Amino acid sequence: MSDAEINYTKEAFLNPYNLAFLIMAMLTAFFLSGNEAVFNIILVLAAAVELMYLGIVPRQERFQRLVRSQHAAERAKPPSQKEIFQLLTKHSQRRYVRLRKLEKDIAMNYRKLNYASQGLVESHLKKIDGLLDSYLNLLYQKERYEH
């Protein structure tokens, strides 16, 4: 997403601190709603502060750098295992699912063993899980290479 495509006003509005301010203003107005004049004053003041905030903050270079860095970090994030799985061909997906099923069968067989060997079970299952994650990444890299 280029700098021109980023809506800084939207980013400023969706800032968690801004949303917390709006919620607190609404709750304060709601709890003081016994007096309608106080209710209206609080809402008008909150709207005025919000408009000032949305008029000033999105134009600040520091805020724009923060938003750009957040977007860049989001784009640079590697795809999750689920996303990688979705990118595979059907044949590769079936191969991977077959191995995951085999992992579950191995885990069920290990669970039948006595209590003394359960400590080894967890370490073996973690190793198998790591190998399957690596296998998924290798399948993805193979398909990218072939493409």
C-alpha cells in the first residue's frame, strides 16, 4: 500500500486511544444522563475534541510515519501456515493432510502407552509437528520454484 493509498484520518479515528476516548465520553454522558443539559454538554464537548483531534493528528508527520511503519510491518509479515496451505495445489494439500492424519494416529497410539513414557511422547510429537511445518514450507517453496 503506497503512501497515497493510506487514509490517515481513518487510521487516527481507529486508533485504540481515540476509540477509548469516545467510549469513555459516551459512558460518562450515559451515566450523567439524569440531567439532560449535562448530557448534551458532554456530547458536544466530546464531538468538538474529536473533530479537533481528527483535524490535527492525521496531518502530523510523526503520526504518518507511525502508520506507514505499521503498514510496512504488516506487509512484511510472513504468511501463516494456513495461508501457505491454501496456496498449495490440491495434490500437495492431500499429501500434507495425509501426513497430518498420520501424526494424529501416532499421537493416539502414543497415548495408549503407560504413564512413564508420556514425557517422551510430548517431545516426539513436537518434533513431528515441527517436521510437518517444515514439510509444508518445502512444498510451498517447491511449487513456487516450479511456477
